[in-house]
Amino acid sequence: MHVPEKKRKRETGEEDIVIGVEQNKKNVIEMQGKSCLHEVAWPPGKEHEGAPTLPPAERKDVEPARQYPFQIDPFQQIAINCMEAGHSVLVAAHTSAGKTVVAEYAFAMALRDGARVVYTSPLKALSNQKYREFQEKFGDVGLITGDVVINPSASCLVMTTEILRSMLYRGSEVIREVSLVVYDEIHYLRDKERGVVWEESIILAPKSTRFAFLSATLPNARDFAEWIATTHDSPCHVVYTDYRPTPLQHFLYPAGGEGIYLVVDERNAFREDSFSKAIGSLEEDPDEKKKKKKVNANGGKEQSDVNKLINMIVEKRLDPVIIFSFSKNECESLADQVAALDVNSSEEKEMVRAIYDGAVDVLSENDRKLPEVVSIIKRIERGIGVHHSGMLPILKELTEILFQEGLIKVLFATETFSTGLNMPAKTVVFTHARKFDGGSFRWISSGEYTQMSGRAGRRGLDDKGTVILMIDSKMDPATAKDMLRGTPDPLYSEFHLTYPMLINILRVEGANVEDLIQRSYRQFQSEKAIPMLEQKRASIESQMKDIVIDDEHLIQSYAGLLDQYHVLEKARRDMLMRPKLVLPFLQPGRLILIEHGGMQAESSRSINYDARHGAWAAVINFEVLGKKEKKEKRRVIIDVLAMCDEARGPKDPRILPSQEGANGVAFVVTIDLDQVLELSTIRVHLPADLRTKETRAVGAKVLKEVAKRFGTKGPPLLDAEKDIKVTSDDYFATVARLDKIKRMIDSHPVLEDEQGTLLPRLQALREKADLKHTIRMLDKDIQKAGGLVLEEDLRSRTRVLERLGYIDKDHVISTKAKAAAEISTGDELVLCELIFSGVFSSLKVDQVAALISCFIWREKSEARAKVPHEMEGPYASLRDAARRIARAESDCHMGVDVDEYVDSFKPDLMAIVIEWCHGATFAHIASLAGDKTHGGSLVRAIRRLEELLRQLSAALKLIGDVHLAEQFDKAIEKIKRDIIFAASLFL
């Protein structure tokens, strides 16, 4: 990094600021021994007009809007200068770096200049906290979150992003007066479901509006700034700092271990030796762990790893500590494991009791007796807390307040605690290095790790923060380095179309959806990718030209025959391996030939077309999944004993091909039926219990004996016709074609090659074909990037709206569309179909609420709840309406699974909502929901139900149906009570 002479001194007289230029053209700002990076994006066409690339100087013509009793950091000062200059700014900094100073200054500027500022956050809870914080500092502050409206005429407004978007679509008077919008946690823009709200609100904001974006560190902040500059025709600055007020040390705690290992120090250096020791201390076999957990002489069990670790943290005075888990139930379970731990003094216990009494005082007598409310006091008095979305909101807020006050010192939390809430600790612990993403377990991403670990280290209180990652499976150094000190996740667009978006745009005279898409960050990123794609294409084309193959036409002919053989062989296998044919043969001990770890890659380059180069394994048992599904959707999984790569371990097994099996170890592996290649006539005897290392070794001996006895030919196979009883003519026709192609392969002229060049030439041809395919894909990507993103989806959605009568052929919206535009919490099309077909007109108030609940509940359940008798007719009408919508979308090529869409409207809350409308206690409806449903999930669902009822009432009033709107208003009155709607403790 080169820092030139102090040019800023001559311009502004600010003796303590030095500006240099980094190699990548970013400005380096140094001030009081600290530094930050700065760059600026100007609107297209203005960047070459002598536009300054240095940050704006501090204004001298006005008094600073806010003075601080401490020396602010360079990134804070530069961000303030940018806002004072009337420009937009993106501040990318680590958690706890002090980004809130920028938001506070924005509020102070608005009050000084008689302007209006909006602060928007992704979460209602965060909005409530920020309102309280800003209100105490500035006074003239309002809050709008949908269900809560406080002082809406204030100069400084705190609101959720959804409320801001709604105001923009409606052309609210408030929006016309706003000069600056502060977006906290702007990295939420990449949220799959809600990120589009951020994008819409930015695009729709008046051109004169300026922005202050606060974010965690971003690798592509410049791209985002360029988009803002382009969209709003005004410069957008990026102020970036890697500075952590409190440096972090990162440790590994191996499962079953006795200590922690420093792997990344406070200077961000990775310690290879320490990492190797930590990984080496992991027990090789899970059975050894089980042995260590045997009952000791006193009849108790050995302490769990988490328990040992927390005791060590408390003993070394590394608390307060946040223990992150990816499961709500595990958070509760872990807290129960430390029931004997007490980290609060008697004075602190009294303070906890006083705060608890004040919090629950707002509850009714019945709600104060709820098990969750009663039992929490014992835990929090000892300084132990739990925080997850399944908790009752009032108890979650109580936990946050106690943690902020230092009265909870050990907190078990899910990762939502790391979002937005400014509640740092001295230490952060991860109970797992892997998380379940809906389909499988994966390593935590670098961005996720950075977000959560950033809670460690309290500014001004700790000289360093401690992060401890618990690991129970092998991790290679590259994965660890990427996770522990890798780059943060980039900011990418999740912009997508919705029906209300289309209708709202059509309501505005002169506006069109294409323009909205054209101005989206997604479109911007798509177009920006074109030069890179073209460069990549040129590079691949050059690689392809360098590949020269002798007798290429002959090699191509031979490769074509191999490809045909593999396709036909797969078709033969699919016909043979049908569950009804092969399940009777999957008895324990049956030898079966299965795909091994490298088989798919091998088949693309091998000259061996014989399926027997798979891996022989022995069946243990099998299971048919989805028995209630249609036959074609059922899945057969088989547990087999197979020889595997010992280095990969049992959690991530790699099956070895038969010829390498002697070098492996036996693991129990679960495979799909479609991974089975052949069935043998041979059955072997295996130990009944294969859970121990010793019994698996016995099984391994059996498999090795089979390999030795039958050699490369393998065991004899079941005959398709005689044994498996295949009768399909297609099967035998496929076998005949396979035999014919095999003869053509065996007699092909390329096999006369005596120089041994066939395999290299074949591989070269495959490589060339792969490159050609890549070029074709790149050509498509380049063409697509140059066009309008989401064009097909726009066309399909427009056709759906026309077909269902929401717009006419000239795209003029109907009354039904006006109602749909008011709805954002539930499926607007199905709801409007029910309204306009008169379904709600004949329902009682409690039935209205019950039917609407089907649009809210999305929790997974093992079995569908029974529909109350009086709701059978209305629920059938809902499903009919959903089927009509789904068929319309399917006909318009939107890729909708009709049955899946219809089944997504779950009746699970119906009986609960009816009881709640009739005045039942929360304890009663919680018992109806069952033990597996968390109280917080129930509260959140009924609050969202109230929000949807409010939207429907507004929609009905808009279209003039005041009578039906009253029914929805009455439903709101019936459900809006007690602990479900207890006021936030932050208000």
C-alpha cells in the first residue's frame, strides 16, 4: 500500500487525516492511527467528467448535527461527510464496529435541517429496539411496523422495510418529505423470500432520495454502489473497514477432547500445527466415544462436551458467552444439561427477579401461570438463558434485556440472535461446524461464521474476543481456513416477480413492469457479468483449438458407441431394478453390485463398458419411503455393508471399487435403489449387530473373502428372466440392442491401435466435447444476460392474471386486482377467488379467522390435522380455488406442481383458532397444538393471521365491501388479546 503526501491537509486543514491510494484504486484513509478504505461510484457518463474520486471533506458551513464525547473512527467520519455532502453511502464493517453512529448522525441531520429520515430494518423486534434507542436520544421519533404505530408524523421514523415499500407504492405524503433512508442490515437483500422487498423499495424511492446502507463486510460492495449510482443518478460512496475494535482468537474444540486449540490468532494468522493437533485428537471411531460415556462409579454419566466447555469458560472468566446451535430443541436441551450451573450473585438474582416481575406484570393471571413463564425464572436467576424463535416473544425480549444488562452470562441461541441485535459477548461457541440446509448437512459458510463469531468481543470491555468451534468430524485445512478467515458472502440479488408487484405497477399511470425489472440489481448484475463471460468463452475456445486428436472421426465413432451402450445399460437397469421385481431379493446378506465413489466420473472417460467394475456390498436391510405417496414418488433406500475409504470416515463415506476394496474398511452405508447395478445369487452371513468396529471387521473379512474367491468376474448373477421373472418385451429388446452394440465396440477399428494411445485420445475427445458444451452454455448465458431477466416469468404471470380476470388484454386492472394488491401476507390470488366467489359471506366470525389460518401455517407436521366439521365445506372451497389457480399457473408454464400447491394450505391451525376466538386460554390452545409445536411459533402464526386479516379488511374497504370488512374487523377483535399480543418490552 502506497500512501502519498498529505494532500488532504492542503485542501481542508484537517491535520490528522491522511489519504493515500491503494493498488486497486481505493482511497486509504488514515486518522489517529486507524484506517479505512473509500471509493466512490458515479452515475454512468459522469465518472469521466472530472468527478472527484476522493471522499468529501468535512463541511465547515454548518454546525455538526451531532457531537460525540469520543474520537470517532475514520469510517464513521467519512460516512458522515458523504451524507453531509448530499450523497449516498454504503458502510461495510464488522459487527460491533460502530455502524450505529452513522444512523444516529442521519437522525441528527434530519432534526437540524428540518427534513425527514427513515430508518428501516428487516425485523420488527429490531425496529422496536431501535425505536426505543433513538427515541431516548432524539425525542422526535416515530415507529410504524404494521401492528404498532407511534407518532407517525415524527421527523425521524423507524419502520420495517415492508411498510416502506407499501408507502412507496401508495405515494404516501411521508415519502415525498423523506430526504434520507437508512437501511440497516442491507445484506438482507440476498434473503431468498424477503430480499425483493429491499430491492423494490430502493428502486421505487424518489430520485432525490439519498441512502445510508449499513452492512456486514461485503466483497462486492463496489458493484452495489454502482447500481445505486445508476438507479438514482447520484454518487454512492463505499466506506469499508476490516477494523475490529476487539480482535478475535479462534479455537477448535474436538469432540471428546480435553482442551481447546488456537487455530487463528488475533492477527488472523492460521496456525497449521495447532489445527493438525486438534484434528488428530478427534477419535477415529464413534464407538470409542460411546464407550467413554459409560456410567461411572457413582452411577452418573460423564459430562457432555458442551458442559465441560462451559465450565471451563466460566472458570477462566471468559463469560458472558453465547453458545450457538442450529436447533431450537437443542438449545433447550443444552440449557437443561447445565442445570447445576449458577453464575449470578445473590444481588444479581434480586435484579433478575425484579425485571422478571415487571415484565410478566403485563400478562393476565392465566398467562402468568403458563409453564414457560413459570419455569424460566429458575434458569435466568442462575444467569442461564435460551433465545430462539420458538420462545414466547415476551420471554425472548426479557432474555435480551437481561443479557444486555449482564444478568445472563451463558446464553444458548440459534443464529437469528446474530442478526441485527447489538448484543455482544466475551465468548462465542459453535456447537456444530455443520448445519442442515433442508436437503443435507454442509459446512457453515464463511459468511455465516463471520456473522455469528462477530458477536464475540465487547468494545471497551474486552481486550480480545474468543470464538470456539466444536468439531466432531474431520475437516481439511482448506475448509477450515475458508470458514474461519475466508471472504464474507457477496451481496447478490434475489429479485423475483410477485402478483401484487405486477398489479401495483400497473396501477401507476405511465409505469411498466419491464422498467422495474430493468432497474433491478438482478438485471444490473446480469449485464455486468457479460464481459467476464465473453472473456471466459474466448479462453475456453483457445483451449479447445489446442486439442489435436489423430483420427478424430474414428475416435468420435467409438465414443458414440460407448455412449449408446451406457444409455441403454441405464435403461436396462431401470427396467430391472423396479421395486416390485427386486424387493423380494433384498434379504439380509444378499450380495449386490453398487456404484462406487468415482464411478460417474470414470464412466465419462473409461473404455470399459462392463458394469462389473462397480463395488460388491452386502444388504443389511431396506426401507420404502413415502408409502402414502404415489408409487412413482416412493423411494427405496438400502443399508449395505461396503468397503470404504478409511480416511473419509463413516460420516462421509466413499465406497471403493471392488479391486480396491482390500485396502479399505467396512462401513454401513445407505444407498438408493437406483445405485444398484446387479443382484447376485450369493447370500453371505453377517453379524446381527454391525454398530461396533469389531463386528464390522468381521463383515469386512466376509466381503474380502468373496472378492478373493470370485476374482474380477465377481459372484454369479440372478437371471433376469428365470430368477427375477422379468416379462417386459422392452427389457429383452434393450438387452438385444446392448449385445449388438457390444459386438460393434469389440470389432471397432480403433482397437487395432498397438501404441496404447486409445485411452488418451478418448479422454482428449471427452475433454474437447466438454469444452464445446461449456461454450454452448456460455453463449446461452451471454444471450440471456443481455436480455431482460425474468422475461419468461413476466409473460407467464401476465397470462395468469389475464386468464383469471385480474387484468384485461390492454392490462387495465379489475376490481379483483385492486383487492389483490393490498395483500402481502398470504396467497393473494386464492384469497381473492374466495372473496369474489362469496365463500366468506356465509361464514361466522370465528370461521373466517379459521379459514384464513390455512394461509399462515407453514410448519412441518407428520400428519395432517383433522378439519373441524363446520369447516369442511369452506376448506373444500379453498382447495378448489387453489386447484384453479395452480392449473392456470401450470397451463401458463410456471412449473407448478398442482397437488403440492393445493396441499400447502394446511388446516392445522383451524381448531386452535376457533378455540382462541371463543376465549380459550393460551395454555389450552398450546395443548391442542401438541408438544412438538413451540409456543413462540403459535404466537407468531396468530400475529401473522391478525396481519393478514387487517390486509383483507383494508382490501374490502377499498373495493367498497364494508359489510364483509366488518366481519374481518370482528375477527381481529376476537383474536387480538392476552399473551399473543402482549406489548413489546422495548416500547
